[in-house]
Amino acid sequence: MKTILLIEDDIALRENTAEILELSGYHVIVAPNGRLGIDKAKELLPHLVVCDIMMPEVDGYGVLENLSQDSRTKHIPFIFLSAKTEHKEIRRGMDLGADDYLTKPYEESELLSAIESRLAKSEIIAQMAKSNVKEVPVQEETSLRDLNELKNFFDDNGDIIKMHKGESIYEEGQHSNKVYLILKGIVKTHKMDENGKELITALYEPDDFLGFTSFEENMPYQESASAVENVELAAILKQDLKEILGKSKDVTLELVSVLTENLSEIKQQLLQMAYSSVRKKTAKTILQFAKVLHKKPDESIKISRYDLANVAGIATESLIRTLSGFKKEGLIEIEGRNIRILDLAALERME
């Protein structure tokens, strides 16, 4: 029976995860913080470690770094389990030597699959070492394992571009030879309608890809992209990206899934613009900006009325009147360009 060390400070999550693992046939050892986790790992030498990141005493990064420096524990497979989702946080863990990174909330099948694959890999490597057989990489050196490694590739090898608020990243009709990963800031894509009115087609946040039209070089962009606030992007030539994806089939499938999801979200936004009432459009757009900007209900959203109106697909004058009505009803608070949500539930129910 394989032994798994689970290091997690949340009691409920620790007990639930331990139960899942025990029901799956593993012997589970638990530790409520990083310091105790290090002690148990060195004392009991488990077959695998599942570890949270944000913990008292010693955080997950500290646990991994400590175990990596000990010859007895440095080869133990290590899986991070954390609410952190930004690719730079994931990259930090992988750079320290973690074997995998699962984000909360996770599916039971995801956890078990990650554990099974890491244990299997560890066993194969151990058998090779006993036989004095040099490990043969399963993938080519230039291939990537997952979408997180693709984002790291952008960060490491891409041209870093910094744009100020309001600056254009690319214009509709320009040749699209690059694909971007947003590292910081918010970007909007937009088009002009036949009356010369700007229509915002989507909002993108850090960790989103931008600029996919097709993988054919020189294909014109179908829309423009501009910085809503100061942004930083990593740009990769399409040709380089095609070569990488050609050697990384799993990453290609993940990327297609992400792009399909983005199209579905844009479709929902367009349906909302076509069929919703002005009040509902305004409410949904406020909530959309709050989500993209990662604002809590009690935090102010600083966004221009022009951008709000364009995303909602209504005239700026109509938006301003509607915001005034929301303020009188006590749904929002307005101070200059800042909007603060006072009644989240009412905005979500808006018809």
C-alpha cells in the first residue's frame, strides 16, 4: 500500500481529502502545517506528498524547497494543492521542482489521476535506476506538458511589451503575425459598426491569450485591441507557436478547449446585448467588469461610462440614465468614475 503525506491547514479539507485517498486504497499521513509536514516527510519517507501552499509556520514553497535539499526526500513526488491560480504562482512551484499543481476546488478524479500518474512515473524511474538504465524522455526536449508550461514559454521566450492605458495593441485589418499572453492589466477588443460607433467584443484579463485569428501568418485581425489600463504582454510569433504545438499534442487540445470556452462567453455576451433590457444590460455589464477586474462587491470599480456603454451595447446617454436610476434605488454608489455595488443580489436578478 502506497503512503501519501497530506499537508493541509484547513481541517475540513484535510479530512475530506484524506478520506478520498483512503477510500482509494492509500495509507494517508496528515500534517496541519508545513513545519510538521517536513518532519513527517523526513521521518516516514512517504511515496508522495500532497501539499497546500498558504499555511502557517512554513508555506508549501518552503516545504518543497526543504525536502528538495535532503537526499532522502528530494525524489519524492510532490503535488501542490492550492487556491492560487495565477500562472506565475504555478510557475514558481514548478520551478522549485513540483511534479503537479491542482487548484481548489478540484475534482476528485483530477486528484486521483495526478497521484496515480506521479506514482507510476516514480516507480518506473526507480526501476530504471536499479537496472542502471538511463531514463529516456517520453517527450521531445522542446515539447510542453500542459497549458501552464505553454504560458511559461510565452513568459520566458516572448517579446515583453508594455502599453499604457488607452494605447492600441493591434488594429483591425493589420496582419496578425503574433499571439499574446496578458501578464498584467486588462485588454478590450472592439470593432466599429456601420455608424462609426465602437462595440466592445470582449474583455481579457491576466493569464488570457489574445490575438488568435488563425494560425496562418498575415491573416488580418478581425477586431482591434486596446489597453483598458496599463498592461504588460508577452508576444510569440505564430510560426514559433505552431512548432511548439506540433510537438505538444496535449497542450494543443487544452488550448482549443480554452479558445472554445472564450467563444462561448462572447456568444453569451452578444445574446445579452441583443435581447436584454437596458437595465439588465447595464447590471450585467457592471457585474462583468467587477469579475474581470477581480473586485469584491464592496470594492469600487473605476471604469469609463464610454466603455461600460460599449460593452453593454447601449448609448452612453442611456447608460448614464440607468446608472442614475440604480443609484436612486440603492443598488450602486457612484463617486466620479467609481461605481461600488451595494446590492449584488438585485443586480444579478435584474430583468
